[in-house]
Amino acid sequence: MTPSQVELVQSSFAKVAPIAETAAGLFYGRLVEIAPEVKPLFKGDISEQGKKLMATLSVVVNGLTKLETIVPAAQTLARRHVAYGVTREHYAPVGAALLWTLEQGLGPDFTPEVKAAWAEAYGLLSGVMIEAAEGAAVPAE
């Protein structure tokens, strides 16, 4: 990611953070709409899950300038997600739901440049997570 992309992600997330609860609700609603097969993966209070989502996004967004600090946490999170039943195929609709949610929350501030920066950030993070998850699924020899 370029420094300008990092800045776009961070500044746009700062605009969404005040509506975190609404954004989380939009995200999960959209995710289940476009990928209904994920619904059984969420057991329990979705509002609590939304708080975790927004807290994790905050850590990731703030850590984009120090990837070495967020990559190990993302790898751990991915390995944990394997136990919940998350597969490689789930990452694309999650990314689509995230971009859609940001578009709803940012309105006219969701420019093509902001969208591209978020897509780059999500692609980077999901790539790290998929790799870690697939490594976790392979038994040790």
C-alpha cells in the first residue's frame, strides 16, 4: 500500500468510527444478504460480534503503517476463524460487504480513490489471513 492509500483508509475510517454500531449492523446485514451460507457461522449476539469487528478494524487501520505489528494478529485471527468454519470462499463476500458498508457510511466521501485504497488494504489483509488459515488446516508432519 502506498502512504496515500494508507491515509485514505485511515481518514475515511475516522469518519465511519462514530457510527460503528450502525456500520456493523449494515455490514452483517449485507454479508448475510449476499452470502447466506455464512449465517450459521454466527452463533450468539450479533451486536457483540459487531463491536469486535469494529475494534478489529480500528486496530488494523491504525496499524497499516506498521504491518509487522498487525500481521501476526491477523494470522492468529485467521487460524481462530478456521475453527468457526470460515473458508477461503468466505473472504470475497466479506470484502464486498465491507466496501458496500463503507459506501453507505461515507456517502459522497466514498470516492473511487477511497474504494481502491480499501480494496487494496482488504486484499492485503485477507491474503495474509487466507495463507495463515490454510497453513493451520494442514496437519503437522
